[in-house]
Amino acid sequence: MNAATNSPVPLLEARQVSKYFGGLAAVNQVDLAIPAGEVVGLIGPNGSGKTTFFSCLSGLQSIDQGKIYFKGKDITRKRPYQLARMGLARTFQRLRIYRQMTVLENLLISRQWRGETLFSMLNPSHPQTQRRAQELLDFLKLSPLQHEYANTLSGGQRRLLEMGMALMPNPDLLLLDEATSGVNPTLVETIKDHILTLNRQQGKTFLLIEHNMNFIDDLCDRVYVLNQGKTLAEGPPAEIKTNESVIEAYFGT
């Protein structure tokens, strides 16, 4: 989180984004700006619109109002595979891994090379794909498990695998949806260390949905708080923790 640049154009920007379901605003005129190199948290009570907003940013949900920009380009109507090729990847609150495939196979089929031909992109034996998978297995310390089926992994190991799958295309920005959910404390620290390494040594930018405030404190430069689909607060973690509106939204007092 020390790698932020002074670029005037945010890596990711949302302007007045709204998403409605049957007349109900799940996301209501939300603004967000993430400079390259930052680690940013997105928090809020259950049902506040965090995951819906993530789905809008990553192209899984179309938005009803507003604009979304990535690297200064309008991506409002882009599909997830198009965003992946541009350098934006995400994980999910409910794990999306191939449980009947091995750890290595999960990584191999997750690669989308930028500028690559379709045949090469879909060929898991491509030398670059094999090399990238082995690099990530080593980095995530999953190499001893690479030939194990994904359904045999622990919850934390599955989270690491999903992160590895998101990292396969070497994205510039990762949206992580509750990366510590169902993870034991030891592996929470492992995930945190990996994010710090990717941010500080490789310049990766992160947007994190997270309920673990210690995790947020340790990682994030800034935090956005959503409540009932609207932006309730934005600022450094220490400031957010003492914000009376945020405390009331979480605890009703």
C-alpha cells in the first residue's frame, strides 16, 4: 500500500453509479476513485450493496445510471472477459473454483493472455501458461498441493487458489470479495502477506470487500463505507473506525 502513484487519472473510477432491482436502489449514486498502487477497502453492514457494486464494477451486472472508467477508458458496458483482458480481475464471496479439477488445472484454465490468439489462450499446455501457473503455485505456497483435487483443500487453501486463478492473467487491479471468509487465522495472515507483497513489490492495486476490520487496518490506504446502497463515509481506516455514522450503521448506537 506504499506504491500509490501521482497519476491524475484513477486506475478505476465510478461516477454516480446506480443499480436498481424492481424499483429498489441496491446501489445509489456511488462515486469511487482508486489510484494505481493503492489498497482500498469497501465495507458496510450486510445488505449494504457491496457485492452488487462489485458486480457492476466487474461487468457482471449492468448499471442503470452512471459511468465506470478503467485506465481512463469508459468500461460501463464491457463484459467480464473484456475487462480481464484489460487487466481487471475479481474473486467472489462464494468461491468459484473447479472442485473436480486439480489445483494446477484450475490455474491453467484461468489464463487469458493479453493480445494472444484464441487458440493459444485456450491451450493449457502453452509454455507461458505453464510457467505462470508454476510461479503462482510457488508464490502462494500451493506447489505441494498442485496435483490434489480442489475439493480436498481447506477453506483457506481454496481462497488462495481462487486468488491464484484471478492472478493468472497478471491483472493490474484485483477486486477481492471477502478473501478471509471461512479462513483460519493463520491463513488470514498468509493472505494478508500475499496482498502486501503483490502491492509493494509488483505494484498491484486492490479493492477489498471485507468484514475483518483488523485486516482492513493492516492493509488499506483508504476505506469506502456503503450503507443502504449509498456512500456513507470515505477516508483512512483510523478515521472510519471512529466515524459516528459508521458506528451507528453497524451497531445501531
